[in-house]
Amino acid sequence: MEALDRHIVQVLAHDGRASFADLGRQVGLSTSAVHQRVKRLEEKGIIKGYRAVVDYPSVGLPMTALMSVTPFDPSAEDDIPERLSDIEEIVACWSVAGDEYYVLLIRVGRPQDLEELLARIRQRGECSTVTTIVLSTPWEDRLGALPAEDYTV
């Protein structure tokens, strides 16, 4: 990915609602040129979409938890993500290296909701869990550092 495309991605990751005119001013391109580049980045799957950043406590979901998941039977089919995919309180599922197989990002309203959810996940996932409750979130959803070198996707 070229340096100019990296710059576009960085600006959009910070402000996904930036107009093409604003984006062009920030990266030094015309509105039409930046529009073409953004469209190409979307077609390549580099930009997968745009979303609202939600204040979860304001919508009734003040509790965030990270849950590590390990199957009871490691030799069984690895289909935990499929078995848990329709549980709406699970907002992300990451396959991880280490002792656990997956880490889930959970958002719920009350401790009782988390307790009930744990039981559902353990039963449906046929797995053991280790849960960490998030006390506060100083920041999240950063893009992180993009590699400086050019590469092709």
C-alpha cells in the first residue's frame, strides 16, 4: 500500500465521516482523486466499512468483559465460534495463541446478565471460561501504526 493510501486510511480511521473534500485537503489530493482512491481501497477490502462509535453505558450496556474460552474436549471439532455466533452480547470473537482458544468481547447491562451469559456460553460452547471485567476504558479503537514500507494487498 502506498504512503498516500496509508495516509487516507489513517485519516478515515480517525474520522470516518470526513468528506472527500476534507480528506483531499488533509492528504493533498483533489476531491475526485481522493474519491477514486477511497473507492479502490474499499474494493480491495482495505476499508471494510464505516460505523458509529457508541457510548455503551448510554445505551444500557455499561459492563464490558473479556472472556477466554477453551473447549472441554480439545480433540473435538473446533466450531465454538459457530455455536456462539448468534449470542448478541458477544460483540467480537478472536482466535488466539496460548492456553485459550478464543477471546470474546462481551457487553452487558448488569452483573446478573454476565452471570447468565457465562452459563449460556459454557453450555452452548461446551467450554470452560475465564472472565475479566473491564473497569474502565481510557481509549480503544485505535488504528495503530501502519508499516512504513509499501506492500501490495
